[in-house]
Amino acid sequence: MSAARVLLVGDDALARGGLRALAALAGLTVVAELEPAAAEAAGLPADVAVVELGPEGDGLEAVRALARSGPVLAVLWSASQAREALAAGAGGVLRRDGLGERLGPAVSAIASGLLVVDPVLSEAVLRPAPAAALVDPLTPRETEVLALVVEGLGNRAIAARLGISEHTAKFHVNAILSKLGAQTRAEAVALAARLGLVVL
């Protein structure tokens, strides 16, 4: 199996250099290193984008832009950024501390469509946030489908699990994204967790 290809995004050369060294140790192939503004316009020429957020949340727009074309791993300055990064579409969030041993496995998991949350960040993600109830609540079937999306299942696997057509599964997933106001599955899972609809 070939090494996962990663795009490294950081606000300064030092941050990108640190990510590059960790990527090399993890056996990842770095295809490019960009500043957030450049990354927003570049798209995702890699399997996974690794975006380091600055202390002021610099890089969130890059996460949002890159998540439209592929999976993104956000490296956080503080736990308070976890929800914002997931809501922006990140497929995973890790702390800068202890990133070395987790970077490789996290990239592999995110590339496979799984949601990755650093154990230390789980409380920040799961703690109920002040949020209004959904204007249009999920139906019982949509709640079932959402639970399978949380497990990382694709439309075909959801269809097989529930005994419905793949077209119907896709319809339910799209309805869930619409009701939650999410652009991606990862964002839907993060928002559903904030609303207490699922437990990660």
C-alpha cells in the first residue's frame, strides 16, 4: 500500500516545517506546503489536507474550502477550536501536543472516511453546546441513518444495513445534511453531536 499523500497547511514556515518533520516520521508523502490563503484557492491535490490552526483560529477558512474537495485533519492550538473545526468540515481534530504518534493513524483513518477526535478533545466536542433545536426535526428513519453515518458507513452499506435501496439511503443522508445545515458528513456528525442527537 502506497504512503498517504498529504497537503500541509500552516500560517508560517515554522509550523509547516514541524508538520513536515512529523509527516516524514509517520511515513507520509508531502505533496505541497501552503499558507492558509493559498490553500483555499489550491484545492486538495492530496489524499488528506493537514491544517494547523493558529491561536486565533487562522486556517478555519482553509479547512472549510479544502473540505469541499476532500478530507481534512485539523491540528488545534486549543481544545476550544475543536467544534469550530469539525463544523467547518474537518474529518478529524488533533491537539498539537502529542501529534507525532497520532498523525499517521489519523491520516489513514480520515482517508478511509472515519471521523477522528483526539481523546483529550472528546469532552470539548461532546459537551452540550447552547444550540437551538432543529427547526425541522429528524424522522425516526433519518435518526437511524444518522447513527450509521456516525459509524462511517457509505450509502451502499447503509442501504444494506436497513434493507432499503441505495437511492433511498442517499435521499435520507441528503435530508439529514439539509436539516442540520451541513455541507459534509463529518460536519453533520459534529453538528449532531452538538445538538445531542448522537454520541461519538
